[in-house]
Amino acid sequence: MRIVLASGSPRRKELLEMLGLEFEICPARGEESVQEGLSPEETVISLASEKAREVSARFPGDTVVIAADTVVCAEGELLGKPRDRADAVRMLKLLSGRSHYVYTGVCVMYGGVSLAEAEATEVRFRAVSDEEINAYADTGEPMDKAGAYGIQGKASVLIEGINGDYYNVMGLPLCRLGGILKTIGVHLL
Amino acid sequence: MRIVLASGSPRRKELLEMLGLEFEICPARGEESVQEGLSPEETVISLASEKAREVSARFPGDTVVIAADTVVCAEGELLGKPRDRADAVRMLKLLSGRSHYVYTGVCVMYGGVSLAEAEATEVRFRAVSDEEINAYADTGEPMDKAGAYGIQGKASVLIEGINGDYYNVMGLPLCRLGGILKTIGVHLL
């Protein structure tokens, strides 16, 4: 049985490695399209499923494909990756002193069957000064991350706490993924 | 200004490195003694403060000493590091299907002044089968960790979620530590 991670995210790669899985990486190429009017959970399930479907088509054999999609939702706004430094600063000001939610959809395709679930985690930012926001933007960490921060980097000192799965905030809900993989006979422990 | 981490924990070292701090490592030697009748918060503050005091005495100059102590509290029992594999299995069975709390005390000593705080994080384990507990014990991960698990390892698939600071569960509450360091003029961002 071959396992393929349909994502180019270095964080997702690191997390699957932490679980001791042997896998290949084959990111989805397509620009996934978001339908209007979906909830955040429906959005990430839909996007993860599209990615899994696209990559599965390239591996006809005995292959498990794992895909995921993450969005950040703050004050009713869905935040993707920042366009530029100014956009990162805007997003970080929106997150400062407030709770927001991170949603990750994960989809596992195997033998033509698709299993997809979404997980939500609340993230509580402390009040962050403009000086700190600028210093954090200068680290470059915000640029390739939804919501303009990485919980596993220097933003760790800005985050008072979370409620939910930490790995979901990094881009892959590991406990939930373990449950899905178990149903198709892949045991992580 | 010299910074010294008064701990031999590889996790704490990794976390300070993640923050970009330059520091030396000098673990406390003494066996700290726990007073009877203290709350978990008082216990970890007392132990972290003892470690900081011991190591500070060895660095008379312009030195910031950071010490920490972590305990796990489940069903009213304080769990330290397991004595052996059987003890690890016993602890993991106690955690299965329940919430428990992880307490870390952090103490910063600088210029004769000691600043110490404690942070609590709730950790929710899913129901874990005996087979999984044995498989996890076989990884060797439980042996050097309070409560017999590491949230940053394969136990990630056993943990549904947490409420609080993830890094506190790893052994160092980074947001709180950042606040303490700021008061003595060390800015992490």
C-alpha cells in the first residue's frame, strides 16, 4: 500500500513524518474553486476532497491519498495567505486581543472511496502591539501561512491558548486523521 | 546579558531555540523537594524557583536564568516520569478517555529578583485501547516524560484536543515566559 500526501506544505510533511508514516508527496496542481454560501467546515471539506480526487486520478493502484485544506476565520472574515507584508500586518491586527477559529478539512481517498472530515480549533491571541506585529512581519513567517501566522514559530509568544487540536492549527488534525486511517486498516499505533 | 536555561530537557531547549534566543544550558543538580499540602500550581512554582536559585548561584554576573518544572495531574494523582514500562502503561490507562491537567511553573531570575508563574493546560485523551497503549509504550516515548506521553510525538493521535497553551504541555509556557522576559527588558519580538 502506497501513501501519497497531496500537499506541498512543509508543516503537513513534518507532521506525517512525526507519525512515522512512509509516504510520497504529490501536491495537487489545480486551483480549487470555492463555492459561495458554504460554511467554513463545508469549504475546507470541499477543497480537501477536490485535491484528493485530482491526485488520486494520477495513482490508479493500491494508493491512499491524503489531502487537506486550512482556512482561518476571524470576525466573520475568511483569511487565506497574505498577499504581501501590508496584508499580513492587517490580518495580525485583526487577530490581536481576540479569539479566532482555524478549520482544516482532511480527505482520505482509497479504492475509490473518499472519507472527509473537518476539525475546528479556537485560537486566542493576546493583545499585540503594533511594534510586535511589525517585528513579527519582519521575520517572514507570515507570508506562506493562512491568517499570516504560524503557531509553531515565533507567533507562539502571541498565543495565550487554544481550544482543540493543536495540529489542526498547523494544517492537519492528527487525531481525526488517525481515526480515518484506522477505518481503512492503517494503524498509526 | 547572558541567558541560561536551567534544564536538561531537550524539549525546553528546542522551544527556546524556536524563539531565536541565544542561551547556554546548565541543568540544576539538586533533587528538589516537594512540600506537602501545596496545590499543583504552588508545587511547580516552588520547584522551578528552587532550580533557578541553585543555578543562579553559579552565575554571579549579568545573567538571566530560566527554570521550569512540569507535573501532570489526573484524577487527583500527580504523575511524574514513569518508573518503568509497567508504570507507563498504568499512567496511560489512567489518562485514556479523560481530561487531565498539565501544570508548568516557570521562574526567571535576574539581578537577584525572581519572577515565577504557573500555567495550566487541560488535555483531552480519546479512549485508547490496550493494544494502542502497549504499542505506544513500545515506542519508548513515555519513559522520560511526566505523565508518560509526549504531546509532540506519536501520542498526538491519542489527543482529541487541549484547552490552554500547547507549549505548556511540552514543558514551557511560551506566551507567559515572553511576558516575564519583557518585564526585564528581553523582547522576543
